Amino acid sequence: MGILTKDMTRLREEILELRSSRQGLIHDLVRETKNRRADVSRMLANTSEALSAVAKATKADRLGTIADLKSAVADILSGVSKDLCGIRQVWLTSGTPVRRAGGKCEKQTRQVAAANLKGRRRATGRKAAPVPNKRKHQAANSRNAA
């Protein structure tokens, strides 16, 4: 065989070898792509489960915090209501005009004021000055201002 034939044979063998290695590379890429897709799917599933668990935990925590906050606000409102009721009672007994309160506090305030008026009447032997009415007081002030 001549040099040309040997070179052509060698070239053919190199071409076959490169084709074989290229096909192996393509098969490896396909296999790695399938593996990567499976890994990504597992990762997404795990992430979804973890996110769901965290969301449930934080929701429970938020609901507990909101319940505590509602309770604290209710306690504060109750305290403020009691303070205002006490202030109204003091104002009524001192004769200072008071803005009308509604409900239970107003009843308590009127009862305390009535009891205090009776006590003053007994102590002094005369009628105590009536507690001023807000509307009358405002009307008198508006007439004086005009």
C-alpha cells in the first residue's frame, strides 16, 4: 500500500473515532439533561413543601399575634372606658358639664351623682345646686358670646 492509502485509512479511522466520541458526548448530554430535570423537579417539590410548611407556621404565628393584639386592645379600651367613667362621675359631683356617655357608665354616673346629691342635702340641710345640662350650658355660652 502506498502512502496515500495509509493516510486515507488513518483519516477514515480518525473520522469514525471522532463520530463515536461525538455520539457518546450527545448521549452523555441527554442523560445529564434528564438527570438535571429530575433534580430540578425534586428541588421544586421540596421547595414547595417547605414554603407551604413555613406559610402555615407563620400564619399560625400571625393569628396568635393578632389574637394577643385584640386582647391587649380590648384591655386598654376597657381601662380607658373605666377611667372616663370615673372622670365623668367626678365631674358630675363637682358640677362641671359633662358630655353624655352612653350605656352602663352613664347609669353608674347618674347613680353616683344622685347619691352624692342626697349626701350633700343631708350634710347641709339644703338642696344642692343641680348638675348643669350640657345643652343649656352651651346655649348660655353662645348667648353670652353674641
